[in-house]
Amino acid sequence: MSKPPVIAIDGPSGSGKGTLCKLLAQRMGYHLLDSGALYRLVALAAEHHGVSMENERALADIAAHLDVQFLTSADADKVVLEGEDVSLSIRTEAVGMNASRVAGLTLVRRALEARQRAFAEIPGLVADGRDMGTVIFPQACIKIFLTASAEERANRRYKQLKSKGLDASLADILVDIKQRDDRDQNRTVAPLRPAVDAVLLDCTHMSIAEVEHKVMTLIRNRGL
Ligand code: DC
């Protein structure tokens, strides 16, 4: 039986991957993997259980046994961790920073591999992350590396947090984004970098509609 097609979208924090991937999954009728949410969930579960962000073995154990449900409905998507709705709390900058730390740990990444690959089901998958095209789905039929300047990404993140009613400071977000970029790009395990066969897309001066149009054209040109 042929494997379900995978569209892998990688790139740094705030590049618009999340929004793009949701739109693509809807358009294509595909499943959606938000792999960043998994690292955020590990960080949040560790916090709840009083586990240090340096305790690699304990964090990998949490990652391997994450009790999580991704619920999708017409009006809102929900993430439920150990019975609690954490859709908003996993999106805070503090959790994002801890997620970036746990994401640098080999055992945690390994513990999440099978769970991520299990999302690739018929009719297909849109996978959002940092290592989708390089490590998790090297066989992906389309790989996009979506980026934008750090300033533009900070600006977008700021607006996103505000629209969700969360407290935010633009200057702090820019510092966080630069730190997270540095950590994600320079870690030894699965560093953030484009796959050799990825299409690079700099969307600093593009609207989300323009990005979606460009990527949909690529997808259609590959016969999907
Ligand atoms: O995309 P995000 O901001 O929700 O991701 C949270 C953190 O998880 C981010 O700092 C990088 C890390 N991450 C990763 O290392 N690999 C992935 N596939 C997805 C996210």
C-alpha cells in the first residue's frame, strides 16, 4: 500500500508556519501535526510534575507517556493534557522558552519520533515543525522552509498573543525569538535547517494569502 503524502513545513518561531499549515490542511482535507505543541506539552507537563528542564531521563519519560488529546471542532481546536484544557497555557512565551530547552535533548526528541510519524495517515498530512523534512519525514513529497526577519516574526507573535488576550511585550518577544533561533539552530540534535530538497520561502514581505497561494501552486504542480 502506498504511504500517505506528507507536506513538511519547517522554519523558525513566528514565521507563520502554524497559520499556513492549518490553511493547507483544511484546503487539502489532510491531517495536521503541530510538532511544536508536543515539545510545549512536555515542558508544561514537566512543570506540573515538578521535573527540572535539565533532567533528560525524566523529561524523556514524560514525552514517551504524554497523556494528550488534540480535539478539533468547527469553532475551535483544543489541546487537552491529563484531562485539562491547556490550549492557551501551552502558547505562553515562558512555556515556549522551556519547550526550546527540552527540544534540545536527544532522548526527548527520540521519545516523540513515533508519535509524530503516527500522524501520517490517509489521505495525507501537513507537518509543522523544525525537523519535519530533515528527520521525521525525510520522504515528504513537498518540503518548504518558511522564514521571515526576526523583527517581522516578533511583530506577528505580539499581535497573535494580544488577539488571544495574553499579556505581551514586543521588545521581550524579539529577545526571546533571537534566543530561541540561536538555540534551535545551534543545538547538536536535529538543528533547525532547511532540508537539501526544501523550497526556501522568505515571507517577510508577503501576506498569509500570498504564501498560501504560492505553496498551493507548488502542491498542485507536484500532482497532489
Ligand atoms: O513552533 P513552536 O514555537 O510551538 O515550538 C516550540 C519549541 O519547540 C521551539 O523552540 C522549537 C521546538 N521544536 C523543535 O525543536 N522541533 C520541532 N519539530 C518543533 C518545535
